[in-house]
Amino acid sequence: MFKIAIVLFAVAAVAGLTMAVAHFRGQTPPKLALALLHGLFAASGLVVLLLGLIRIGAGGTPAYALGLFLVAALGGFTLLSYHLRGRPLPNGLVVGHALLAVAGFVTLLAAVFVVGA
């Protein structure tokens, strides 16, 4: 299940990177469809990761990845609220959201391919 979560998060990451590049090029806020696609894949990845943790018993490196992704999701919801209100997205929040998500992704990759969860 963790490998499925990796694929879902990877698709979310591509959409997120696309939005971040557009944001820092001054094309902000991103298109709502792309933001929703990003959120859909990220949320799906969270659900699959959580199910995988429940299946094997919560704990270890995958649980740390889940924690990082959950904090990143809070940032994502905050960014979505800015978007829906038509307010400019704060650069620091965009970067912080991305860094947390990347940290979660790298942690999950390490859990699956290095630690062997």
C-alpha cells in the first residue's frame, strides 16, 4: 500500500510543483482545477498511507511521513482558503507547504526503499 501512496503523492507533487513555479512567475492564484487535482491526489495518498499504517500497525518511519504530510495538508488547506477568497498566496506559506510535503515524501521513500516497511 505504501507504494501506491508514493505514486499518488508523486502525482500530487507534479501538480504542486507546477503551481509553485507559476506562483513565483507571478501567475497566482493557480487555476482552481489544478489546485483541486493536487489536493485530490494528496488526500488520496494520505488515506492510502493511513490504511497502510493501520494494516501493519501504526509506528515507525511511515508514521513520521504521515505526520509530515498531515502538517503539509494544514498548509495546503490554508493556501486553498487564500485562493478561494481571492487573496494573494503568501510566499512563505507556499515554500513551507512544499518543504513539509517533500520531507514527508522523502521520509516515505526511505521507509519503503531503505528501511523496508
